[in-house]
Amino acid sequence: MANLKSIGRFFIFIVGGLVAIIVGSFMIRGTMHMWDNPDSDKKSDKNND
């Protein structure tokens, strides 16, 4: 039973790490999008209209 618990704990550790990486990448992408948007949105809106 101890071996099964250690395998489960290792699996949860890997899944948690993958989730943390995915969520962190989305947060980094969101903050960079917020930083880039104000100037580029105004320029693209003027060009589109």
C-alpha cells in the first residue's frame, strides 16, 4: 500500500506541475497582452476604420 500511495503522490505532483505551468503561461501571456495593447489597439482601430 505504501508503494501505491507514493505512486499516486508522484502522479499528483506531475499533474499539479503541468497545471501550474499552463496557468502561469496564460498569466504571463495576459500581462504581456495588457502591456502591448494600449498603443497597438489605437493604431489598429484607426487603420481598420
